[in-house]
Amino acid sequence: MRFTLTPGRWYAMELISPEFGPDVRRCSPVRVDGFRPAGDGSGSFELSFFHAAYPEGVQNKLYNIYTLERQEHYLLGREAGQKQLVLFLELTVEWLEKNFDRQALKNFQRMRAEE
């Protein structure tokens, strides 16, 4: 079975881009709000999501993504018209602890509890 993005579920998202400088990567838990395949067999899809690591007020995002690779445990794509790669994984406690400090973890837990 290949990795699938399902509306209403949370995922780990890693953005990889030269615009981030030497660190090249930004991580965020994301909640998928909508998923719409292009329907033309190209592997492209429109994804609306809540970007938990962004500041309040700019957390709702809409990306057009072209799938580069889709395996059992991840989906790797490129945002249309951008150099940015986007990697989606299952959201795990280990991933959260590796990428965020205690305060960010508490904020995320509070955010999920308020849903």
C-alpha cells in the first residue's frame, strides 16, 4: 500500500528549499483539510492544509503539488512553480520530539485538543 494523504488527518511535513539557507529544511505538523487530484494521470494534486508551525493568521495553505515519489511510508513532491520539495510522513511522537522543543510540543498538543 502506498502513502496516502487523507483529509482530517495530521501528518509530518518537511519542506526542503534553497531559500532556507544552509539548513535547507523546515518542519511542521500539518492537518490536511482538502485533497483534490488533478485527474489527468500526472500525479499532480491540490492540497489545502493547516500549517501548525506557521504564525497564527497565515496557517491555512493551498499548494499545487506534483508527486515525484510515493512509497509506503512517504510522499515526496514539488510545489508547482517552485524549487521547494515537500515530504509528507506519518506524524509520530519521535518525529515531533526530534524537530521541536518542549514549548512547541505543548502548543501543538493544545492546538489538537481544541479541535
